[in-house]
Amino acid sequence: MKLRLDRKNTIGLIFFLAFVISMSLIFQFEERFTTENWKSNYTTRYKMVDDLIESQFLIGKPKSEVFEILGQPDSQSNSSKDTFIYNIGDPPSFFSSQKEYLLIIFKNEHVEKVTLAVD
């Protein structure tokens, strides 16, 4: 018995394989956030930053607890004492990409927002 795929099945198979390959690449290059890795792997924080933002792990935490988890910020916003900036390293890229930073925005001494900023 010979297996023959028609055009619709072939296209479906290609999309399925593309999805599987892209998901495996995403999981290969993304890491789960841990305090130990964040503090020790300064240049590869970009691998953990998506997990940190999406989990909303820091939302509502006081500044002192953020310092314990992430360490001291690399800088503060010039316009506000309530915005801390953390370097996340440079992800590998074929093109020159803009530098990204993790921003922690506080309101009333507690984290209100965690986001990425571009230089």
C-alpha cells in the first residue's frame, strides 16, 4: 500500500512541522527565571526576562524584596526615583539590534509594572 498525501495534507503537515520546530527553538533559548541565575549570569538575563515579565512574579512586591530577588538595579530613571533599570545582556542576533533593558516601575514603594525598554 502506497501512502500519498494530497495538497491540503501536505500543506497541513508543513505547518505542523514548522510549529513544532519553532516551539522547540523557543524552549531551547528561553529559561525559567531563578534568582541565582539572574544574579550570576549577568550577560544571559535576556533568556529569563520573558518568564519574569509573563509570570508577574514581582507585581506588588516592595522595593526591599525586589533588591533581594534581582539585586541592586544597574541604574535608575533620571525622571523618576520609582523606576529601576536592569541590564539583561545582548541576545545573539544576525542584525544589529537595539539594546533592551528590564524596567521595574514602582508606585507607593511596590512594583506596579515590569516591562522591557529599548535604548
